[in-house]
Amino acid sequence: MQKLDELRTITSFLKAAECGSFTQAADVLGLTPAAISKNVSTLEKSLGVKLFNRTTRSLSLTNEGQAYAEQAGKALSLLEEANESLRQLYNEPYGRVKISAPNTIGRIFLIPLLPLLKAQFPQITIDLDLNDRNVDLVKDNFDLVIHGGTINSSSLIARKIGSLALCVVATPTYLQQNGTPATPQELEQHQLLTRALSTGKLMPWSFVDNAGDSYSLSLDNPAYVLTDVAALLELTLAHQGIAQLPYYLVHEHLEAGTLVQLFADEHQEGEYELFMQYPHRQFIAPRVRAVIDFFHNQLKDNPSLNYKK
């Protein structure tokens, strides 16, 4: 097998191992599933070992395939790093960096930074996908995912950007018409506006009591359920109920008096941590590393991401 053909078969094998599917690997590499299957079979024949267990419904690595994937993955990463490092000796980091981030986080925190990023790294192209769904970094072929909440994969590196303080708010008009709850437990007597996760599950409201203990309230019968936090703010401003929203989104309304924060004296609402996640590799392409470091340095001291009530 010629060296270029061998590299092509190894690339097909590694992507199929990452995705767990010939079809998904084909989508990422711009090939057909049949071409991926042929490349893997050619590699297996060349090595003299079976790399995958195949059924009509599943694809899994054999023990030999797992060992080969680990070693070949390291070797390919080293080759990619060597190629790009050599280019970087004479040029700035360049190429495409594909990023996923929630809609509101992206619009408020990331997009305003893009002109500065472009000025510092003019050869880098940013492909920014703003969405509120659960993204699979590997299968969806992203270089970097920014998200809030819990870490959903131990196989990825998670780098904390900051903490989003949460506030329970309503308009003065709503409170005048419906009364003001004295404790979080009284919220069930009110119209509640909340978010749904991409799984359809309602997001619980988090609190920290005066003793420093965290707890959450599950919402059994909210008045409205939305997936977009900015839309939730608009509905709150329309006097439709009480919502728990991130401080960065409501602080101007609190200062202007168009929103009122509830439980500010007796209860400290919870926090929502924001992370950057990227593949757990020994070597990361310089263009990706440049973008990761840029966003981390720009956002780590942002008061809206580190606000303490």
C-alpha cells in the first residue's frame, strides 16, 4: 500500500472509530459510507487483524482496534501538529475553527469579540453555530463547544470561563396584580416562566439558602415553557409571570426598575457555570489553541460572567 493511500485508510478508520458509524464518518470526511468501509477493510487486510466488530445495527472496536486507534490517533495528531507548526514558523495560525455556542451566550459574549479576534488572527476563519441543542463535539465535527451547566463527557477537556449568576425576577406590574412571593416555596402559587432543555426536560430553579446549602425547585405546572432565554426575558417584561434568568441578561432592567429581583435579601440564587470544551488530545492545532486562549483571556474577567450578588 502506498503511503498516501495508507494515510487515507488510517484517517477513515480513526473517524469511524470516533463516530461509531461509517455513515457519520463519511459525512464528516466528505466520502461515501462505501468508501469508508472499503478503506477500513483495506487497512484490516494490510494489518492482518480485524479492527471492528460489525453488525447491521452497530459498529464497535475490537481489542486490537482499540489499541490501534489509540496509537494511530497519537501519530496522526503528531503529524498534523508538525505540519501546522512548520507553517506557523513563517505564518500566523490559519484555517477554519468550528465553534458551537448557545444563542444568547453567543450573541452577547462571543460576537462582540469577533472583530478583535480577526484583528489578532486574520488568517483564522470562525465558523460559529449558535443553537440551544445538545451538541456532540466529535460527531458534529466541532473544534470547540461553549455551554453552561454540567460536564457531559469525561473524554473532553472542560475549561471554565465563568459563572452565570441567576436571579428570580418579575415586573412591578405583575407583582402589583398578583402579589409578591416571600419565599421560593410560594412560587408555586404564581405564573412561572421557565426553560426546557433540548431533551424536553424542564430546567429546575436553583437556590442557595442563608446556611450556604444548595437546593432546587422542580416546576410541575409552569405557565410558559421556552427554549430560548432571550425570549423568556421578553415574556417576563410583558408581565406574564416570574422567571429565573441570568444576571447578565437582566441587570440593566433591574437598574432601570423595569424588573424587580425577588428573594434578594433572604436567598441567594444559584449559579450556572460556563465552560469551553474541546477534544482531549495531547496536541491541539495552533489555530484552535489560539481561539481557545483568546476567548478564555477575554471572558475570564468579564464582570457579567463572574458577578457575585
